[in-house]
Amino acid sequence: MVRPAEARPGRLRDVVGRHLRTAIAVFPLSLVLACSHSTVVRPAPSYDVLVFEAPLPAAGAVFVDADRLRREVHLGPAESGGYGWCQDSRYPVDAREALELSVVATLERVMDEVHRTATPFDRETMEARGFDAVIVVRTDTFDAGVAGDPFQDFRGNAELTLAVSAFASDGLVLREIVYGSGIHTAGGTTCRGGAEAVGLAVEMAIENAMTQLGEIIASSHELRSSLGAREFR
């Protein structure tokens, strides 16, 4: 006959075993749920645009094609060669709206009026709707990455190029490529720190490109001349 005092260790082992089996079953699920971390990319218009002359005397229709500013970034190894426990982490990036709002807010500093449009206008539509110019900004290339782990910080990086075109009553008067890049380091005790690092790097790249965008629009002699000539027609 087993006395109660002798039965306790066996019951304790059974309870501990059940808890361990439950923990082992739940642990992989928790890793899967923690693998993907949403990335926030806020609008980043440039406030460093150098406008040497008065804003362009124009009402501009602005079309932004930002479809390429969406991708899933996978964590890369830290400089030490390891990933920590974040090896399978992924960081979805969607900067389409952030770019569109950044373009509009930046151009509002260098043009009298700016109106966002869903499609680019041809010359006839531009004039029929009372616009003086059409600015088209298309994403040409976009790349983003993040590396590190919670013990050594996360380092995000981003690069993008934008194709910029401007049309006025004289037709195509401007075609340029602008470039932006950004690097940001973020700490934290979880894998979510990688989302902050890459998100802020993308914002920095957008702001960098916006400075160039504003300056080439404001300083375009062809665009300014075309708009000036239109006032006297």
C-alpha cells in the first residue's frame, strides 16, 4: 500500500510533465505568430527645400505611382554573424500612401496650388480642368533591408529612385530622376525593433528624395518659363 506522502512525488512529476508538454506545444505557435511584424511608414515631406524664387504661379495636378513601394523585408544576420532568436522575422513594408502624401505636401511648398489626382492628365484634360501643369512622380526602384538582433540593435536601410516628369502647355518640360536613401538604428528587447529600424529608414529615404524633388521643380527654368508665358496668352 502506497502512503500519501510517497505518492506526492509521482503526482508532482505528472503535473510538471503535463505543463512541459503544453509549453512545448504552444512554443512553436508563439514563434510563428511573432515572425511577422507590421512596419509603420509615415509621410515624410521635405521642409528643407531651397526655394530661391517665388512659388511657381500654377495650379498643378499631381499623379504619384507608388505601386513598387511595397515589399516584405526579411531579417538579415547581425554584423557578428548571428540572428539571435529573430532569425525567421519578416517585416512587411507598405510606403505607398506615405510617398503620395509626401509628394503632395512637398510640392505645396513650391507651387501655388496642388491637387492630387488618381490618373495622369493629357494636355487637353489638363486645360479643360483648369490646371496649368501636371507633375507625374513614379517609383522607379525601391529596396529596403534590416539586420541585427535585440542584443546588438537593429539596423534598417532603404533606397529609392523616382522618375519625375512635368508637363505644361508647351508639352513635356521636365524629366529627372531623384534618389533617396536612409539608415536607422533601433534597439529594443524584442524582434519588433526591426520594424522600427526599417520603417524609419524608409521615411528618411523618402524625405531625402522629397528635398531633391522640390528643388528640381522649383528651379526648373523650362517649367517656370512655360508657366510665365501662359499668363500672357
